[in-house]
Amino acid sequence: MLLLNDNCRGMKSSEWLKNIFSVAYYLMIIGWILLFGFLLYAIFISPGDILEILHDAEEFKIKSKNALYSSLTYELLSSAVWIYILYLFKNLMKELISGPLFTKLQIASFKLIGQLIILITIVDAISIFVFKVIFNGRLELNFDLFDFWFVIGIGLFLIFLSQIFNQARVMKEENELTV
Amino acid sequence: MPIIINLDKILEERGMKSNELAEKIGITTANLSILKTGKAKAVRFSTLEAICEVLECQPGDILEYTKN
């Protein structure tokens, strides 16, 4: 009975997680479309309006058209990678819930997601540094605990998880081939 | 793999079919096939004991070591 309850609770949490990833995925797509709209509006209609809105951006002050175009283009590319990461997560969760565990696809997905998270976080930090140097004339490197190290930690944990899954796959195979 | 399974030979000597053995020792024919074809990674003592009991043989009659 206790085991059954634990299983039910486990299923519920995984379903919740899957739903959270799905919602985040679709919200990110909407955000990406809005961002793309901003860029198109800035290029073809009026960059001034968008400059007004994004003037006090979090990372650095956007004062010129060039800064606006570059930052919007970078944000579009960066968001596209995050959308892809969420897409991989969404598919991975679906596979973990419905399919057999410890498959090669799950191992590869965990590894790829971890690598992408680390890569995009490092590229993010570098690009903010470069943008600040070019557009604000400031040399400033920022490695926030939550914005940088925590996300890098999550990426590393996912890579570690893929290694655990890989070992589990070998053990599962051995178990299946034990007569 | 340097461990060879001589189950086919013993079965032929005893005039017994694979599915009959599988049924008597309580494993699936698929698992017995894994054992016969040398794909198995491990054999449980309980399985080995059951095979030896049914075929009236020693573990050494079934398992053989050869150098690669």
C-alpha cells in the first residue's frame, strides 16, 4: 500500500514536471515571437519606440540603434537555444514517463541538455561582457551565484545524470541477460 | 566469449527438446535461447542447479572454458 502510494506520488510529480516544461516551452515560444516582433518593428517601423521600452534593460543600457539591433538579435538566438533545451526536456520527460528507462536516447538527451545549458550560460556571460565593453565602454565581468554558477551546476548535474543512466543501462542489460 | 555452453550437446544426448527443458526448469524459452546462444552475461546458481537436476549432469558438462 505504501509502495503504491509512493508510486502514485512519483507519477504525479513527474507529470507536474512534464507540464511545467510544456508550459515553459510554449511561453518561451510566445516570448520569442514577441522579441522577433520587437526586432522587426525596430528595423522597419520605429527603433525609437523600442529603445524607449528597452532603455533600462537589466544587463546594460541600450542607448543606440546598433546596441538595440545587436542585443535583440542575440536575445533571439539565445532564446532559440533555450527553446530547444526546453523542447529536449519536454521530449525527455515524455520518454521517461511512458517509455522504458535507461535508453540510449535518454542518456544522449541528458548529456546534450547539460552541455547546451553550460554552453549558453557561458556564451551569455561573455556576450554581456562584450556588449558592455562595446556599447557602455565598461569592463565588467559578472558571475552571479544564481544567474551563472547555479545554472552551470544544473548543466553539470545533468551531464552527471547521463553518466549514471549510462551505468544503469549496462546494469539493466546485464540483469536482462542473466538466466 | 571464452565460456562455451554445451547445452545443445547434452540435450541431444538426453533426447530432450529445448522447450521441454525450459518448461521443466521454469524459465522462458527466450531465456534458454539466450543461454544456448552464449549471449547470457550470467547464470544463476538456481538455474544451473535446475538444469543439472533435470539433465542429470554436472555444471562442468554444460559450461566449458576455452582460450580465445
